[in-house]
Amino acid sequence: MTVLSSMSYMVFMIPLCFMKKKWWLIQNLMFISFLMFLVNLNWFSWGKISYSFGCDFLSYGLILLSYWICVLMILASYSIVQYKFNSFFFLFMILMLLLFLYCTFCSSSMILFYIFFEASLIPTLFLIFGWGYQPERLQAGMYLLFYTLFASLPMLMGIMYLYSNLNCLFFPLMYLSNFMNFYIYMSMIMAFLIKMPMFLVHLWLPSAHVEAPVSGSMILAGVLLKLGGYGMCRVYSFLMEIGMKINIFWVGVSLVGGGLVSLLCLRQVDVKSLIAYSSVVHMGLVIGGLMTLNIWGLYMSYVLMIAHGLCSSGLFCLANISYERLASRNLLINKGLLNLMPSMALWWFLLLSSNMAAPPSLNLLGEIGLFNSLITWAWMVMMLLMVISFFSAAYSLYLYSYSQHGVNYSGIYSSLSGYNREYLLLLLHWLPLNLLVMKSDFMLIYL
């Protein structure tokens, strides 16, 4: 099954979005498509190549993650379908987003990658504008748009320069060249650092998350942040030499930023905001590992990207479940949830323990590998890693204890416990996150 057949499968699903009461059909068809892609694994370098699209192991894992998160987005957004809140367009947006993400990860040409990398921004913006909660969503969407576009034009210029030099933009052939050009380096890297996001250019992320609906938050945390890491894995094949000279700066900014943002997490009162800032901390580690340019860093940043995609998405689902009951994301109101939904407290515990890299989660594998990569690169970094590791446990425990324990808000008993759909949703986040550790050898064969 080529890449194009999966793509046409998705295109032909578009009319189904506009049929009445067919959201379950879309969800199941996406799941079947995920399974078809899963069994079509090609173990050796680039497979399924057709018309500038192909897939190697790095893109394979991220495509599966995109499929998985998009299926779960529909499962999480049942209220949109239930209350008929433009549900046809909502399903259409999710499908278009999946299509763009699929094309981004499958592009074997740099210019195609750029086009789809930018295109994935459009359905995300529509999700935030159309189904967000507060009027500030317009401002959050503009933040997201302008932060991302600010670095995208230089990237396009850089790609054009590469083409005029190499007469080729085919990823598998790019490793033959090596550029010692600061301007090219900056133009290729900045767009990905903002997308990740790196500390200092991360301000669009918390505002976008807080204003986005649950599906928007899931896809943002689950897949869109990974586009930055994926792009960096691709461009460093021809920026190795200059990367060795400059990368120390980015590692410093990411890790110091990770420590500062961890402290910031400890004084958040908005549940979603806290989870969004914790994404910045985890992505800081990923950037640090990637920038060391050693084999541990490249492998383990891939592992942590997939782990964070599942874990963070699950936490946003949990935040949304309590938001649907209490109509607030404030920790002062979301207290004592142990009394209201005792069985949901288990899922809070499981996903937050994964968030602080407790075994047997994939986060643990990724963080140990990244610590290894960073400490062998420069042992002084150990101090910053200790701070990040300690505080990531601290803010996870803070969120758990604050939301589950304490004197509960009196209006909370008018609502009810979790639905089967919600437990299934959380199980489907948690199971792959903790079972993929058994197959960690799969994570280490993409290079």
C-alpha cells in the first residue's frame, strides 16, 4: 500500500463528514486506516515511495501518532456532535488536519514538506476560532499565526537557496552536502524552534491551549509540536558542521528555560495552562537532546516526542472532562474531585505519573536517554537536568493533589461521574504510552 493510497482514502472520506449522524463512521474509518498503515511496515530505509512522497521510520511513528490522536479527538469532542455545534465542519477540519499532517510527514522533498508544514496551521486556526471557549481565542489564534509565520518566510528563502546550490531537495540525498553558513542555519532552524516551542518563543503556546477546544489542545500538544522536532531531525543532516559550533547556545536556552518554566508551572491556577507549560518543559529537553547531535539524542528525542504526544493529549482530555462538569478550569473550583469522580482519580494519577516520567512509561525511556545524551556532551548540564527532573515531579504532584484532594466546591454535586466513552478515551492514551516500552527497540532503528 503506497502513501498515495492512504491519502486518497482520506480524500474520499470528506463527503462522509457532511452526512447526518455519521461521525462514528468517520472515526472507525480513520481507525481502520491507522491499522492498515500499521501493518504495512517497511523495515529498511525509505519505503512506499511514490510521487515525492515516501516514509522512513522517523515519519512512520509520527504518522501513526497523528492517526491515533485524530481518532481520539473525535472521541473526546462528543459534546460538539451531541449539541450539533457545526459538527459537519468540525469533522471536516479534523480530516483536513490529518491529511495535511500525513502529507507533511510523508514528504520526501523539502519544498513539499514546507508547504504542508504551513498548511497544517490553517485547520488548527479554524478549530481555535470556531470551537474555542472565550472571546480571547481570536487573539490566541493571531499569536499562533504570527509567531509561526514570522520564521517561515526566512525558511522558504533558505530552501530556495539550497535548491539553487544543490539542484535537489530530496531528503535522502541531502546528507551529501554540508553548509557552513550562519544565515542558512538560522533560517532553517528558527521555524522549527518556534514550532517546538523553545523557551523565549513559547508565548503563543499557553494562550493557544487555554483558548482552544479539547480537540485543538490535543492535536497541538499531540502532533503539531512534533513537527518542529521532525523538521530538525531532517535539516541537521546537512547542518552538522555549523551545528557543532552554535548548538551550545540553544541547549543552554532550552534547559535554563525548562527550569524556569517548571517554576512557572507551580504557580498556575488554570489546569490547562499548567499542562501547556509542562509541554514547554518536555520540549525543552527534546531540543536539548537533538542539539547534541549524537545518536542517543536523536533516538531519544523521537521517543520523548511520541511519549509526550500521548501523555499531554491524555491530560488535556482529563482537564476537559472536569471542565464539562464544573464549567471552570480553575484549580480553586476543581478541588476535591476524588469525592465526585473517584474512578477518574486513578486516571489522573496514571497520566500524571507518566508525565513525571515514572516507570513503565515511554517518558522514562526518553528522559533517561536524553539525560545520557546531554551529560556525555557536557557534564555541567547535570545541574539543570536535576532541577527540571525534580520540578516536573513537583508540578505533577501539585496538580494531582490540588485537584483530587481538599474541601470541594459545593456546587459540584449537581454533576455526574465519568462516561464509558471517557474511560475508553483515557485508556487509549495510557495503554500505548506504557506498552510501547516493551517495543523500545522499534524506536531505535530509524536512522
